[in-house]
Amino acid sequence: MAKLDLSPVVKRLSVYSKLIYDMFNSLNLTRRQKILLGAGLAYMISPIDLVPGFIPVLGQLDDLIITLTVLVKILKELSSEDRKSYLDKFELTLETIEADLQWAKRAAYDITGRAFNSAGRAFNSGSKMTYKLAAWGASAAAKGAANFVMSRKK
């Protein structure tokens, strides 16, 4: 992924919030669906997350992934008429929501992949330096030991 373009998804966040609010206040959802929707919303606004919100981008992406996953799950459980009614009201399609969810997952995967690659390179560089220092130290110790032994023989 060359560049993360957040703008299309960010523009739809307020629409998603309105859709979730409308669904939550609806009589069409079962108690279980409302609990699931509420849990998704609670996760989104909670400071306690799998990836804390203070981690730039990734902290917000995990909230988006959870929220959109819950939203898609509930929309798929609804009758086609109810689903169409909600989506038409907010000028959305299930495909758009699923595409945003897939985009968020790909972005999170890309960001974590880059972070692990950078950490791996740093670790590799650090381990090479440690090896060189250990080799230098062992060499110096061996020379010192040899000098000590040679001085004792005299």
C-alpha cells in the first residue's frame, strides 16, 4: 500500500455514526443485536482497546474495524427490506461499508507490517553490533590472557 488515503472513510464516519444511532433506536433490531451494537459502540469510545487510541492511526483503525464489523454483521442479519431502508436513508450500500472495512483491515495490516519490519531491521542491526562487540571483547580478553600467561612464564 503506497499511501493511506483516509479521506473517503473519514467523510463517512459521521454517516456511520448516524446509521448506528438510528439502528440502535429502532424497533427492528432484536435485543441481542442492540447489545452487540452497543458493545461495538462502547469499544469505539472506550479508552481501553486492543490497540490504544494514543497510537497514531492504528489506534483509530482498530476502533473502525470493530465498529464496521459489528455494523456489517447486524445489517446482514436484517431482512432485505429493513437493511435497504436503513442504507437508503443514509445513502449507503452494504458494499460501501464492506469496502471500508476491508480498506481498514488492509491499512492496519500494512502499518503493523511496516512496524514489524522496522523493528526487525533495528534488531538485526543491533544484533550485528552486539556480535561485533562480543567478538572484539573476546579477542581483547584472549590477547590479555595470552599476555598474562606469557608474562608468568618469564
